[in-house]
Amino acid sequence: MSEADGNWKITINTPMGAQEVTASITTSGDTFNGKTTSPMGDSDVSGTVSGDTLTWKTSITQPMPMTLEFVATVSGDAMTGNVKLGMFGNAPLSGVRI
């Protein structure tokens, strides 16, 4: 079991304001699977694990279609990282275990 396994509340500080996402994460070696729930809908996610860092991509359709690229580092019950918002630059993320 990885330190990242479990349920998380993640806040992404986008140019359009803070967006909250809940995520459940299950790691398996150097990969993980999970599910996210947000006001923009639910989606399945999968990505890679390198040490205490998770990397994944997800596509959204609201407020406009784009691919979000996440890099998050887990330390105990906290998560910090960055989201690349397509052509809109980057947004910091922070998370807490719930």
C-alpha cells in the first residue's frame, strides 16, 4: 500500500477560482487507478507513481474541452502539486486526506 492510497479532497486554484475535487486512489506498483468527483462530473483516472509523486491526465468538456495534466506529491496526509490547464497555463493544487 502506497502513501497515496485513500480518499482525498483536492483544491485546484484555477484562474476562474478554486475548484474542489474528491478523489479515491489505489496504487499498484508504479501505476494507480482512481475516481474523481467534481462539479464538472465524475471520471475514472489512471496514471503513474514514482516514489511519492503521482502523474496523470484527464480530459474535461466544461467550461471548454481541454486536457488537464496533473503532477502531485504526497507527504503523509497532504498533497501538493500543479495542474497544466492546456493553453491557460498552470494552476497549483493542494489536497488533504479525508
